[in-house]
Amino acid sequence: MSLVGRPAPDIELEGVLADEVRVFTLAELSGRWVLLVFFPHAFTGLCGSEVAAFAALAPRLAELDCALLAISVDSRHALRAWAAAGTEVGGLGGGCAMPLLADITKSTCRDYGVLDEREGVALRATFLVDPDGTVVHASANARPVGRSTVEALRLLQAFRHTRGNPEARCRADWQPADPA
């Protein structure tokens, strides 16, 4: 069953941001937009390219009052090592501009319906949660295909626009400069 239009399941996971290791929760982001990015594994080329691309988007998302959380089934130790490792060994090059959360019990992936039970890893899934805590967008890709950060940003902008203009509708390929 789709989570779109429903309250986002709570998240309470250990994670890393820069050198800090702590528990991150969805509740602490209440009142803000939140982009959740699930990915299969640390130390893989495709996951690294996605996480780096979303991390590069983090400052623009912050300007739009949107927090960004990346979630995998890896341990916080693996995620910390991945963030610190150089790109020549498949790491993120010494840091990441967004929290990397460790769902080692896989419960959050199950709650969001994005756990590949056969492989035991998360699908490449993206959820946008509005400031009221409602899921307004959900998508999931099979593991071999990465996501578009351009589209993730466009969706955030479109949902922000319609939230501020309840009668507005954003047509296919809508951009912020377009009339709604």
C-alpha cells in the first residue's frame, strides 16, 4: 500500500554527519519538508554517485527549508568509514553534507515498504514529507538505475508551490518559472 497521503512512519536511527554519531529522528524535523533517500549499500559506485549528488543538493534544499536524510541497511560504523574514505577506494571523499542513517534492523525500510527482502537491502527509494508529516511523494527504483536530483528538487518546488496555492496544479515538467 502506498504511503502517499498518509503520515510518514517515524524514524529513529543512529547515523553519522561529519564526525558526529548520534540518533536522528523524523520527529526532530517536524514543521519542515524532509527528503528521505533510501539506498542499498555503502562502498558501491552507484550508491556513492547518488549520495554525492544528493549531498551536493543539500544546500539548495536547505534554502527551501527541506532536510535531507539518507538511509541504508549498513551499520553506522560502515557509513562513517564510507564517508571518511577517499573516492579512490569507493568512499565519499572525507565527508558528507547530509546525515547517513543506519537501519541495521531493516525496520525503517520495511515501514516504508522499500526493503528488498530477497537481497536484504533497501531499494533506491525517495520520499518527500511535508511540514505536517504527510508523505506527498514516493518513488522506488530497481537497484541498477540511479535517481535524478533535478527531479527531486523540481518535485519539492512543485509541492511547496501547491501548498502555498491550494488551487494551483503543476502540469507535467512544471518548473518554478511556469504558471501553475
